[in-house]
Amino acid sequence: MSINLATKASDKVVEKFHKDSCTEGLFNERYNWTGVKTLQIYTVQSPDLNNYNASAAAGVNRFGPMTELGDTMQEMSVADDKAFNATIDKGNSSSQMMIKSASAILKQTTEEKIIPYVDKYRLAKLAAGAGGKKYSVTITDANIISEIFAAGVAMSNAGVPKSGRVLFIGETNAMKLKLAGVLYNSDVAANEAIVNGTVGVIDGTQLRIVPDDYLPTGVNFMIVRKGCAVAPVKVETYRVIEDDATVDGSVVQGRILHDCFVIDALKNGIYAVYSTAQPSGNG
């Protein structure tokens, strides 16, 4: 760490670039995590279809044999707990022309560290829990459109509705879309876009371009249907402490306790296409 003390310099601080969240609005909000860290989700299994027997003998159920409905249970426990803790010494601050505003540093840290970290964490969990995966695909400007369409077809064949699908793709592969001559920039989509990275629609799927390192290693792109995962935030604390007895200055602290879970019954709503080979033992 270095503290740069000012001699004669500008009192303006250069703000670094930051990106807003690219995963907001993607998750299922039906479940209430208030007061709990672990949630159990039950999925009721639909009954099998029988042939209706209109000529059944008296006392025989015309609807077929009666069976008790089964169910499955998925338990989710919020576990990822991250924090930061920094000081702004009053002596150093006064020697730096008071350029370190505690509230501004809090905002900067949230934008530069917390938001990107949470987005990457969520995208990694979504890819890991995807019900559809395709491996060893080399993306070029000649095949990228067909691969996106094929992923959409696989999802549709798995019973996933076409509405609410979002395509996450890195900058490098997004450039191949441009080289393929795709007009992905829709004025309507741009006007409605409130999530960072949204630039248009391909095959009815919203397109969100993210930095390459946001996607897990080996993932070319991923299609996610909204609502097939949950992303609870149990604790989100950001504060400035001005009266800490151990510091002559300000303390800037933050914490986020969160997680992301793919709902087992809806995992086919995620399809990931990899450049890497399928790992041994991975289905």
C-alpha cells in the first residue's frame, strides 16, 4: 500500500471506470428469505396421464389408478460473506488536500469491487447449475449465430418458454456477432434497457454484453431464462464511522452476505456453451 502525500497538486480525484450490475432483474422473487439463512423449496411432481375408461365396471375409477403426488425438496443456505474495512487517517487526509471523502470512497468501493464481484459470482453459479451444456465449441463469426440459435432450440425442446430469455456473452465473442453482420442494436430494446450491458435482441432473446472475465472460464455464452434462479442478499451493510477510538480519522466498512442458487426444477432454463471439453464425470 502507498499513501501519496500532496505538495502542489489538484484537489480533484480521478474516478475510475465502473460498471453497473448486469444481473439485476434476472432472479426469482417469489421466495421470502426474511429471518432465515436457509430455505427449503418444495416442487410437486405432476401426476402421470391415464386413459379415461368410460366403460369401466361399477366401482372402478374411470380416471385410472389413484396415486399420491410426489415431491422433491431443495435446501439452499446463503454462504458467501464478503467485507471491506479501510481507514482514512486525518493526518494523511489533511496532507492530501482532503481528497478522500469517506462517503465517496464508500460509493467507489461498492461500484468497483462489490458489484463486479457479485455479478461474476452469480454468473458462475448459473453456469455451474445449467441444465443444458454444450462443450468443445469454437466460436467464430461464421458459426456464432447458428450456435446461439441451436442453444435456443435445445431450451425450447426442453420445455423452456421463449419469453424472458437473456443471453450473456463476453466482449470478444460479441465482436464476432458484429463481424457476422448481425443488427443486434434495437432502438426499442435500447429504450427499454435498464440493466447494464443490454444492447438488443437476438432470436427473441435479450442480449447483454459483459466483460470477458465476467463469464466463468471456458464459457462462450450462456442463455438464462428469468426466474430460474434466486439470488438472496441477507446482509448488505455500508457505513462510515467517524468516532472510532483506534483511528484519528474515518473508518469505511462494508459487508454483503449473499448467494445464488439455480432452482433444480427450473435448471433447463439455463444453457451454457463452452469452448472447453466436458470435465470427467460432469453430466
